[in-house]
Amino acid sequence: MLAEKINFVFDPGNINSLARKSGFLVRKSKLDGFQFLFSLVFAYHRGDHFSLLDMVSYLFKDFGIKITKQSLHDRFSSKAVGFLKSCLDNLLSQRIQYPGNINILKSHFNRIRIKDSTKFALPDSFSKKYKGYRGALHNSSSMISIQYEYDFLSGQSMDLRLTNGVRNDQSDSRESTHNIQERDLFLRDLGYCTLNFLSMVNSAKAYFVCRLAPKTNIYPCTTSKDPIDVKDYLKKLKKHQLHHMEVEVFLGKKERIPARAVISLADTATYEKRLRKTSKQARSTGNRVSTAFKIRAQLNIMVTNVPRRFLGAENIRTVYSLRWQIELLFKVWKSQATINEFTTGKIERFECQLYGKLIWIILNMNIFNWLQQRIYKHKKVLCSVWKYFKHIKNLSDQLMEAIKVPRKIINFMEKLAEIAPKILLLERKKGKLSLNQAVNSLA
């Protein structure tokens, strides 16, 4: 049961053991690892309004610890950062599994791996460790990127790392290829889908579904020197009013990765958005948008090496839409868990604060998943992760007290399950399939 796992992960003995292994806790101290962790996880998520003095008051109120601001300031060290990272790693083995009918997906894929990153600006003084673009984002020379990956089928969190802001997704894609397994399905944004990465996925007998990058050419065969002119597809779709069309292609001039291309017309709003974005970039470099780009921007081109018997052309975009779940998570992380808000000029304190928030997030994602399972089992409906985090933020003090006492966490979660169907149900957006409908449509 999840309550037992939470009690184990947040057991004072286990936490202080991690504190000793990391070197944060060397000898008997007023402030141990358990108290330090709780002061960050259940207070710092409140954002940039929680000062060092507030933390001192918090420790006295909740644990009776008398400590000065300076002493607390000194505890924020590289060893404290390592300790909190180890606590986060402990939680990453837990699950955020989708509770609906995923048997059809499980029959074809071992894992559905969804990965993306979120970035935000930092003070310029942090630029030595976390480099930024010097004006490209919030006029900051310092930025941080959080890389996150999880398996949609099992809910297993597979990767959560802090990197500098200039390390782009393509670099991460090239360097994160050590654990590709047969029958993995990768759903990733354009930035991660380099031809080298897709080639490695294909060679490992794994699968990918992604959008075709604007500068990646497709070829009709392995010997053709000339890429396919997509203008012919645009004409055919319009002339015959086709919903989509599918062609066998090869990706890349050198790589020639075999794939299926599923092509459909982009709506007017999507086309205009692509054109505005590219036009802005072109003006900044003194260039013009090419005719070839304007033609391609009118098309949605998905490429995949998944066999047609597993996923028909009509289901490719539906499967790819599962990737947007991670975008929603990042939105929740920033708006509800305030990961981009902090008030300190000390980099170690900032890192501790951020790890504390990420621990709070992963803890609550696990509770949300349990809640989702309960509600779906009895009501066949899903809960809104946005509504959950908004609600649990107001109950954070109650959650903290519940975790301190093993038997209380069970009562706390039962009360959540009682109120959830009334206030947390996921509302379907007009004109769009809900997550549950999207998954069920694949059956």
C-alpha cells in the first residue's frame, strides 16, 4: 500500500541514514537530516515568501529546535545538496501510473517513455555552474534546466536531473542512449529526436513516434539522391480532401532510417503560429522564410517505426498526444509548486530548496496516482492533476503532520478519496479528447 511506502521513505531512521552517508550528518547535532528535510519539503514549496528567518521559526515551532540564522545558513553546503538528492532518488522508484485501460499498449510495448525539460532563469551569480543564454531568456546569463523522463505504462520515474540552461535537448538526446531496451516506445519533442538517436532506437529494436523536424529530409528509398518534395503531398491532401495519408520513407541523407510517415493538413491557426515563430527568428538573423518552409509548415508530418499492425495511421497522433501529459506536469510544477521561485544568493541553498520542492512534487504525484486509481476503479472517471495540486497546497501542513505519524497518513488519504469525486474531477476540454478517451480509442 502507498501509505506504507510513504512511511518507509520518510522514516526518520532511513532519512538520517542517508544524511550520514552523504556526510551531511557527521555527529550529533541540534538539526538532523529528518528535520532539515521536512523544513524544506513542507515549507519552501511556498515560494519566494519563505525566508531564512521563517525557516528558523518553522524549526522551533515544529521540532523545538533553537538555531540561529547564521548556523542554519552554514548548513546549506554541497553535502546538504547531496543528501537531498539522495532523498529524491529514493522517491523516484515510486509510480505515477495511468489507471485506465492500457492493456492494448502493454501488449505491444514494454515501456512508453516520455521525456522533456523545463527551464527557468537564475541570478547572474549562479552562471558559473548554471550557464544561460545571456539575454535569450529573461535577460539572464544563468539558467537551469530540469530533465525529466517517466514510463507512462508503469509510472516509473526514469530520469530527473538538474543541468545548466545551455545544454540543449539534442545534447541530452545524444548522451542519454545507454538504457534503450527492445520494445521501448519513445515519445519525445523535436529537440530530442536527432537522427542519431532515432537510428539507435531503431537498431535496438525499440520504437519511436515523433514529428518530423523541419530540416530533416525524407527519401523514397535507400538509393535515391533527391529527397521527397512534400509539395506533392500537400496538393493531394487538398485535392482529394483526405484526412491523412501514409507513405513508407527513409529518414536522413546518411542514416536512411526506415519509417512510416503519416501526413495530414495543419489547421490555419497552427500554420500561422509556425510562420510567425520562424519569421521572427529569420528577421533576427537578416534572413527570409523560404518557400519550402511555408509549404512544409502547412503539413503535420509524424514519423514512426512502429509496425502498422501495432498502430494504424489514424492512431499515431493519438499516441503522440500522450506526450502532452508531461507539459501539464511542468505547468503544475511552476504554477502550483513554484519551482522557479526562491529567495537566496547562495547556490547551495537554492539547490537544497529546489530539491525540497521536487521531493514534495514527487510525493504528491504518487498520492495523486493512488487517488486516481481509487476514483477510476469506482467511478470510471479521472481526476485533474491541476486541481489536485491546487487543493493539496492548502493542505500541506496537514499532510506534513500525517507523514510524521504512520497511522495518520492512512486517514489523510482516505479523506482525500472521499472529497476527490466532488472537487477534483477532470473536465473535458471542448473539441478535444480526454486522456481517457484517447487511450480507449486505441483499443
